[in-house]
Amino acid sequence: MTDVTDGTAGVSGDRNVDPDRIDSARNLDDLDPNGVLRTLASAGAQLREAAALAAEADLASLADGGRPRAVVVAAVGTAARTGDILQTVAGPHCPVPVLAHRSAGVPGWVSAADVVIAVSASGRSPEALAAAEAGARRGARLVAIGAPDSPLQAVAERARAPYIPVPRRAPARLSLWALTVPVLLAGRAFGMVRVAEADIAETAARLDDDAERCKPGSDSFVNPAKELALGLAGSIPVVWGGTPLAGIAARRFGDMLAANARYPVVSGELGEVGRGRVGLLDGVFGSLAESQHDIFADPVAGDGQDNTRLRIVLMRDDGLDGDDAMPLPDTRRADAVAEVVDGRGIRRDTFVAEGGCALERLASLIAVPDFASVYLALAHGLDPRSVPAVSEMKDLINRLGEGA
């Protein structure tokens, strides 16, 4: 493994974390030549811009066909998370089911009674293109979201469907909010979700505030993202969310840690944990590893020994039931998991959602971990924007397709 010590982020990076790499804005300018940190800091601006572009698309006309039977959000990767977010913000009492569809085409039951929302940051995703074409062919109402002047826009124009042209300034994983807001506003047009203009403004302000807290020039002891990154260094992160909304944030953090920092991650909702995954805590990377841990060892600097251990990140959205003001079952489950983790001496970080609406609460759980995934990559000397394995895999798939 190449040891990166010259201040330049590399492909292979350094197996050990060096806190000095992220201790100053000057170091980070050299390590982050593609400006990933700056892109994350623009999340609030992304959200505002996407809301303005959605307003120009006249989504209100979508309501003319009445309430749909179902909504299919067709996308892959980060774009597919927008479907998960729409489903969660709509809530369990929404009369319209939402399906995040991650395959080419659309489900066999889709017809003129349904809505297809095709999402692709590049506007070139084969899955989104195939879904948009199939949905239009079956007479479903279509909404498409993606880059301007793209193949997806051409499909939408042929189908005379609304298209929201979101400028592509970064990879899809760094454009979550630019893709999410149009999907939510389309859902609002169908009467599925309540997203007020104030909700958008407050969420954007929250993202701005968290970007300020996580800015490159602040030291790790006051920068929550740097602190989290150094705490995760050398561990196997296990990210669990206590509610469906927190579960989305947990999976998002898993996506970002894998793509940016190249860390293997276990992520999901706590409802799944009690069915077996909690057994990880008693495994060779859990309590067995902690029992052999040298409490005087440097938790960041590597010593050449295999001392990999779990690090639990618990995402909580501790809302109260409005009818009887009793904690929701998922809140009690989060309390139980925290107690089990602490009882085994396993390290734990907890994030609690803040804000008055679902969108802002989700943003409060996502912003700092997003920055942490990038700081962790940079601390290893990795360029978080360059993911060679992804490019190599796409090239191989294309070549295999040409040979078929």
C-alpha cells in the first residue's frame, strides 16, 4: 500500500490515518483538489436552487389528473434515495403507496392510473431512461428530473411531461438535495406530502449552519465532522437508525463512507437489528475485540497490529406520539441498543434529529456525517471524488454489453 505523505491525495492512499492531513484548511486544499468539501458546503444553495427550478416547471398541473393509484420513483444509487425520502416524508398514513424502483423499466402493474418519477443526476442512467420510456408508453403520468439537455429530458419532451433540469456540478452522491427537493415537490403536487416554503427555507438554513460548523479551517475538537472521522478511523462502522427517517440517514452515511472513504459499512434500521444483526456486538470485531483492547493504545495511529473493532453510530429521531405523548416503539428500541452497546464497552456516537419538519430533521442527521465521510477519506490520503473502481466497473459493463 502506498504511503501518502506529500500532501497529495492518491488512489491507494495510506492504510493509517494521519490527523495532520485534516488539521488545517491549507492541507485540505492540497488534499481535496476537486473541491468535494466545497460542494458539500453548497448543500443549502443546492436545495434553494432546486426548489426554484421545480417552481419553474409548473408542477401544479400534475394535480389535474387527480390522486394517482401509486407513485414509482425510478432511479439507482443516490437518486434512488429520493424515493425512500418521499416515502418516509409522506408517512405511513399516506393514501398513495410509493415505490423506489431500482431496476430498468417499471413494474408490470404500472398503468395510466399511476405516476412515474424518473430521476438521474446525469440524465443518462439506463434505468431511469427505460423507466421513463416504459411509463410514458403505458400512459402513466411522468415527471423527470436530471441534467439539462440530456437524454432523459428528450424522453420527457417526447412524452410532453414536466422536466426539472437540475445542473450537474458534482457526482450524484454530492447532489442529494438537488435531486430530493424536486421529487418532494412533485409529491406535494399530487397531494401526498406537505412541504411548505418555510420548510425548504429552514432546511436550507440548517444545511448552511452545519456547513459552517464543519468548515475545513476549524480544529477537530470543535469540528463535529472531523471528530467523527477520526473516531471512525480504523474501525468497521455500524450505522443504525431508530426510525424510518433515521434509517434513511443511516443508509446514506453507509453509502458515503463506502464511496468516499472506501470503508466497509453495516447500515440499516433498528427494526432489523433485533432480528439478528445485534449479534455483531458479540462477535470478533465487537466485545471479543474490545476485551483485548489496550486502553493506552493510540486510537488513531496504526501500530501494525490487527486491532479492528466496531464503531456504532446511532441515528435517532425521538419524536413523540401526538395522541398520548408516549415514546414511539423505535425510541425504546434505540434506548435498548445503546444500553447493550455501552454494556460491552463498544464505542458509540449518537446523532439526534433536530428541526420542526421531516425534511429539516433528515438534513440534521445527514449533513455532519456527509462531511465526516470526506474528512475520513482525506485523513487516509484518498481523493474522495476519484473512485477508480466505479469507473472501471462501468467500462467493463459497457464492453461486455458491446460483445453481447
